Amino acid sequence: MSDTERIQVCAVVVSYKPSQDLVHNVQSALSQLAHVIIVDNTPTEEIPEALTYLEREPSCTILRQGANLGIATALNLGIRHALAAGFLWVITLDQDSWMRDGYVEEMLSAYRRAAASKRVGMVCPRYQDELLGIPDVAPRSKNGEVFVCITSGALIPAETFHAVGSLEDDFFIDSVDHEYCLRLRAAGLQILECPTAILVHSLGRIGKYKLLRRHYYTTNHNARRRYYITRNRLVLMKRYFFRDREWTAFDGKRMLRETALIFMFEKDRLSKAKFMVLGFWDAIFNRLGQRVAL
């Protein structure tokens, strides 16, 4: 990757009460691209030590919000800042994700190879869970196209934001990435997976369980997160039931399976059930935004 390409790429990281691991993750990004913008959602009364250290890094911009504005709003703030500074590419990252060597070069090369014959709106990597080492392949439709990918690690050209717009603030957290991916596909843009670019990522407090000689995994999100997961997924299913039935059927089956595993293996099931029902109810009436405190 040339220096010219490198200075065209900026990473946007959303942080919330980050640990010192954020320093390592940001430094791994800066070894491959020009600048990192951190949008911090930590409440004002708390000053994360990692951010105090990174404020001394000249290639790092920190935008402190003083409150949890949600991942969508935070990403939008960082993306607008990057575009205003003239960057042609944005990589969105979670605070607990880091890129293996050669990541940015591989992602840019994959985009340029594919863009000659198709309209590419986003490139996603191959994900690897940090604790389990399990690779996570992007889900695909029957014709081989990528349905959706998670926010962290996505490489997005500036043209995509100009064509499709910002992420949906009202989703607050969870399914923000899926909503944007579905909007890209509805606009005729494709999501490309680059299997040679590896992002080490934490998918939550992964639990591993064994039943009848089979292993099952759950994320163990708390009850309040389950509200947003349930609500936003159901809102998307309503929106795309007629426009993207294959994805709706795919995600509906996945949601039923995840729900069954929650009640089979996870703790605090009664409280999770309560918030999932509340999320279902708010999805029916399209009550979005931050309705449950995290």
C-alpha cells in the first residue's frame, strides 16, 4: 500500500468506558492508516485512562460526548468529522477490535478488484473471536451475495455515505450495522467480503455449552441489551418483509434459535424475557430511540 493510499483512510472508533486495550487497538490501526477518530460515549464524570494517554497521539482525534449517545449517533459524528477532513475511506471499529497486519491493504485491494465490475458499497473482513478463535463468516443469500456484516472493521468509501446517507440514529444500539447493510443492498450496492483481512473482535461474553454431543454458543448479553436486540431486529423484519424476504426468513430463523438458546443456557432468563417482550411491543408501534437505560 502506497503512502498516498494510506493517508486517504481514517478509522472511526466508538468507545464507552474503555479499558487500556483501546491503546493497543488504536495503535494497531495507526500502523496501517493515517488517522483515528475516537468518539467517546463515557459519562462526563469519568475520564478513561486510555483516552488520556491517546490524547497525546498526534494522529488521534478524540471527540468526548459526555454521555452515552448510542453507537449510531457516535459513528455518524465521527464519520462526518472524517469526511469534512477530506478522507476518502472510513473504517468503523469497536473499541475491542484490532486489525491484523496487512488488513487495510487487503481491504482496499479487494474493493478495487471488485469495483471494476460491480457497485460495491462496503467491504467487510473475516472476523475472529478473540477468546474462542472461532472465525465468523458473513451470512450470504442463495446467489452468494453477502446479506449483512457487523459494524466493526467495515471499510466504506465516502461515496457510499453521499449516496445512502448516515446510519440510523433512532436504532441507538444493535442492528445499526444490519440496517445500513440492508439499505445499501436496497440501493443496488453490494457488500463484499475480504477473507484475507482478519479482524480480531469480541462478540460478547461468549458462553460455550454442550448438549447431546453438540456445542452451542451464546453471547450472554444483559436483559437491557436484549430489549434493543429484539426491538431493532423486529423493526427491520417489518421494513424488509416484502423487499428482502430471503434475509427476513434467514434472520427470523436465527432469532428464534438464539432465543431458544437463551432460555436453555443463559442466566437471568426471567428479566431477559421481560425486556424482550417490551422490545417486541415497541417494535410493533415503531417506538425507537433510547427507551431503556443501559
